[in-house]
Amino acid sequence: MTEWWKSGVVYQVYPRSFQDTTGNGVGDIQGIIQRLDYLAWLGVDAVWVSPFYPSPMADFGYDISNHCDIHPLFGTLADLDELIVQAHAKNLKIILDYVPNHTSDEHPWFIESKSSRKSPKRDWYIWHDAKPDGSPPNNWVSYFGGESSWEWHEETQQYYLHSFLKKQPDVNWRNPDARKAMLDIIRFWYARGVDGIRVDATIVSMKDANFKDDPLNPEWCEGEDPFYRVLHVHSENVPEIHDYNRWLRETNDEFEDRLLIGETYLNTADLVSYYGQEDEFHLPYNFQLITTPWEATAVKSLVDSYDAALPDFAWPSWALGNHDRHRVATRVGAAQAKVAMMLLLTLRGTSTIYYGDELGMENVPIAPEQEVDPWGILSPGLGLGRDPERTPMQWDNSPNGGFCASDVSPWLPLSANFTLENVATQKERPNAILNLTRTLLQLRKDHNALGLGSYLPLDAQGNVFAYGRKHGTEVCVIVLNMGAQDTEWRWEGLTAPFKVLLSTCGDSGSLHPDFLRLRPHEGIILINQ
Ligand code: NOJ
């Protein structure tokens, strides 16, 4: 049996920004239900929904105070049940965000844990004495702002660890009771019919057992993100993380056909280890397309080496963006956005589309007084704020773009271009990136070479990245002009009869007997005939 997710494509919904149905300027679960027809029309296979659980919203829902309920902003458990039923009726899977590294400091577990050193839940979190001079137990720094990841608790005279905000205390996964309680959350959602989870902050969930200091980073320069002042060798990606990965996988596999995805910002060698022996993640997210320079030789070297490094059983994964990274259309330039989408949807592996990338949505400039993301607020001037990539989905050209009613203020501003670039207007433009995305999703279904085929590296030429995909006798060749110049791509294999299956320019391209002429920012898929 080939698992559904192998040829499948995941669509990430950031629920605050997808569709508001209650008139408060924040999206909700009923909004997602309302838009399921759109997602089915687009042709994705699964919807990953970022957190909607009860939360004080210090980190917009990644600070959870009850993992088994829904924040009233987003709806109720009954809404979630309805989402699952309705999605399944449209052949869409539902993937939830599972946040096990930390809870909110307002979670009853933490309230209990901090109540006394003798609390039965004291050891559910990571508490340590101060050094003799009163300073934190070690030099670890937190993600948002690069301050110490230890927070002093006056009442019980100890520090607790928080890899992210101080309102997000880290759970002690080495404690068997805490671990069981956390794993039971997966069981709770799977019993309700959820098809998979995306595990948040995977690489930090186990820490060095002796809490050794992280070494200083000799390459860090003043003015850069202070989080990288140290090399996170003891606070992240420690050898015991593989025990943790296996605990998750064992629990996952108590249920049939569920997908385990990890949030894993890692290089290829480490990523490969997160598959374990088929007993860790199905898909440790490969985010390297987000971090690699957008240039043919760099991208080719990434794709070739990653594909070659994977063990036979391991299936690749790809993403161009998410709610933590600047929009792909802004990073690579609006003119390249279609090439990027063609790359994402023709590489071997399970790809994830971040909501709005199918419209080429760009970062939206956020004025300082509108900024709400704690990362941006705690790291001023570094461009790390995540509000620009979290703005409301652009559905149509009505006021507020169809995201919320016209007399309501959306929680973040819409892009200035929403009246031109939205689902309704792009549907009418055959050449729009929305229709290209839809066609690419359909081609993955129609052609096994694209959905499941092996990856064939081809020589790089100039700023053209080309590769093949093969399944049985079907061969597709994808040729991407990653630059702004006209160019010719020559390949002796072209003498075999190929035809153009799709061009990002919307026509049949310019195929000659032994070369292909590419316009600026043009991507072409060829297929043998
Ligand atoms: C990764 C999530 O994607 C991000 O949004 C969040 O702030 C951190 N983990 C902490 O949960």
C-alpha cells in the first residue's frame, strides 16, 4: 500500500488569518469549514491547522493552557468534530499542531508545579537551583530575543527553563508521568478522528541531561539574532531526542494510518537521522529550501544531496514557507513565485503549501504600532517579526478581502494588493499562480512520475535547475529558469520524444529538437510521449 501522504500535498492553515465567521477579526474553525470547498477545488490532500487550543495567546496559540479543548475565539470541540467530518467527506485529511515541548505558564500543570518544591508535578517541568552567585544554572538562551532561557521563581527559589517565552515553560520529557500525560493528548485527538500531527519544536524537546553550557558561537557578530550567540549543541538536537521521537511514533502507531510530521530545522545529515529505523518521524520537515540561496546550483546541490542521503524507506518532505518565515514570494521575488511553486510541487516528496502562497501573497509591511508578534517585539530591528507573513487570506475584493465583515478590523492588516490578488480575481485569470498551483496539484495526481516517481539529477546549466522524475516508463523533466534572463537549456536526452506538459507562462513553451528556450522566470515540465 502506498500511504496517501506520499503523493499528497499538505496545506497549512493559520487559523487566525484564514476566515472569520464570528465578526471579531480573527479566523475560526467554522471559517475553515466554510472554505473546505475551496481547498478541495484547489486539490490539496490534507489541511494542517496551527493551534486553536485555549491559550493566553502570548505566542498566538503556541502557549497552550489546555491541549484537549478549543479556545472560544476559534469555536468549540463540536466545531472541530464537524471540521473533521466535513473534511473527510471531501477527501481531505486533518492534521493538528501538537505542541509538546512546553505549555503555557497558565496551564494547570505548571500552576501546580510552581506551587511548591514538593508538588507532585514539580518535576513535570525543568526546575534548577541558581548558581552560588544567584545566576541561572547555565548559559542557554531562549529563541525570542536571546535572553537567558531560565526564569527565576521567587516563591520557590528556583529557576525554570523556557526555550521560548518565559510564558512557555518547557515540559520535562524525562519524567514518565509528564510524558504519559503528553502522549495521552495525541491519543485524545486521534480518537476523535484526526489524521496526523505536526510536532512543534521537535529538536528542543530533550536537553542535555547534565545541562552543560552551550559553547559560544565564534561566528556570531553583534547586531545579529542574539539566539545564535551560542551553538545550541546541548540545548537542542541531543542524542536522546531519538528516544523522544520513538515515544511519539509508538503512540502514533497505536492508531491506524496516522501521519507523524516533525518541525525540524536541521541539516540533511541530522534530518535523515530523524527517520530512525522507520520508527521515528514519517516526515521530518525539510526546511532547507527556505534557508538556501535562491540560485540554481545551490538549490540543485541541496536537492541532490538530500535525495541521495535518504534511506530507501524514507520519504522526502519539502516546504517553501510557514507562519514563522517570510513569504516565499517576498524572499525570491514576485516574478519567481511561480517557479518556486513548480519546484515545490514537482520535487519527490510530500510538500506543504503555506496558505496564500498559492496566490503569491507577499509579506505585508507592519507598522511598529501594529506589531503583535513577540519575536519581533523582543528583537527590534532584526526583521524577525512574523506578522508580515501571517496577514489575512485574500479571498475577494470586498472590503477586508472576504476575510471578515467590512465593519470589522482584522487582527492584522490585509495586503495593499488584495483587491487585485485574491482567490476570486485569480480564478478568472488563467495565467494566475492560483491556477498554476491547481494545475500542478492535478498533474501530481494524473502522473505517477510526478506524484511518486524517483528523482533523477541532471546537469545544472547557468541559472537553470533541471531534474527528472520517473515512474515505470513515464518520465517528466522539470526545467526551471531561476533567473531573470532568457536562456537556452540543452540536453541530449531531449532527442527522445518529449512534449511540454506545462509552462509557468501558460503556453506551450519553446521546445526545439535538442534544446529548450526559457523566458525569464519560466518553469517548464516536459513529459515523454
Ligand atoms: C515553532 C512554531 O512554529 C512557532 O510559531 C512557535 O512560536 C514556536 N515553535 C514555539 O512554540
